[in-house]
Amino acid sequence: MYKRILLHFLFWIANSVLIALLIGVKQNMYFAIVFTSLLTPIIIATSYLINYWLFPKYLFKKQFLKFISFGLFITIISIYLETLIILCLLICLGNYSFKNMPAYSYNIEQLAIVLFFIVFLSNLIYLIRRWSVKEENLEPLIQFKSNRKTVQLLESKINYIESQGDYVKIYSEEKIFTTREKISKLEDRLSSSFIRVHRSYLINITKIESFNNTKIVIFGNEIPISRKYKPNVLEKLTSPN
């Protein structure tokens, strides 16, 4: 865990230093450092939002239309924040005149290319790591905390997940795990083999023994289908694919 955090930290430090050096070599180094310090948080936020929210929630679940829509929204917000940075620099360091600022600092198109090149590089590294882990493990894993220990569990071993107030129970083939992670967070990280059938239940559709309009049976356990989730559940369970 700490090694992973350190690698992320070093990656972003290296990117920031490289951008500052490339900009500052032929321009004002002080301005380059300030500019990079303001730009880097946007790059980091955009990268993590795509890697840890957009990819798991939509791309990996093959919801491509939503993935593209939210991706465009994130892109627009990022460019808007870039524009705000330029305005701040114009006021604070440029004395309200672009003549007092380096040309690169107010070239929106150039800045967008730099920002999204780094974001793309981060996304590419994330996807390569994810796919390489999947190839090594052959089956997808989910990681969570249970009894102060980190548990790695094959998704295929999970029967269903039940939320019980402040904690969640994960019913696997071997045992029941208890975690304080929210069921919605687990849902985002699990593959399309899992579907929410009730605000308190998330099931593995490959484990279903039988079902009707009101309940699903998994290894003798009856799991209710709530009115809110019923249309989506029945559509997925009755779909030929």
C-alpha cells in the first residue's frame, strides 16, 4: 500500500519537475514553477477521476455512452479550470496584461494538449497494470478490509453481498466476511457479473438458482428484489445475452 502511494507521489513529482524545466529553460523559471504548481492539481484530479471512477463505473461495465458523456464533461471542466488559472496568473503576476506573461501561459490549446497528454499517460499506465494483473490472476479479484486485515477475494467466490447498517457482509463460498466498506463502493469495483437488486443486496448473477418478480434464490437464501431495482434486474436476468 505504502509502496504504491510512494510510486504515485514520485510519478507526479517527476511530471511536475519535467514540465517546469521544459517551460522554464527558455522562459521565466519563477513563473514556470508557479504555473506548474497550479496546473498539476488539475492534472492529478482529472487522472484519478478517470482511473478510479470513470473506468470502473462505466468503461469496465461496458456502459460506453455514459463513459463518453461523463468523459466529455470532465474534459470541459478541466479546460474551464485551466482558464481560471490563466485569469489568476493574469491578475497576480501579469498585472492585468498578457504582455507581462510568457506566451505559453495563456495558450489554451497548447495547455490542453499538455494536460491531456499527461492524463492519457496516467490512464494508459493504469489500464496496462489492470490488464496485466487480470492476465496473471486469470479471474478478477476484489480487495477490501475485514477485521483489520486486507482480504483479496476472487469475484467468482462471492455469492452475494448484504448491507447491514454500518457494515457489510460478503457471503463467499467458504466464509462470511464483514467489512465497513459501503455496498455502493463495492458495486462500483465489481464486474458486470454483479447486479444491485435491493438497497441492501448485491448479487452474483452466476450464483442464481431461481428467481421470480419479487425474489432471487442463491444457495437456499431468498433475496428480495426491490421496486426501485426490479426493471433493471429483470431486464438483465431475462436478456438472452
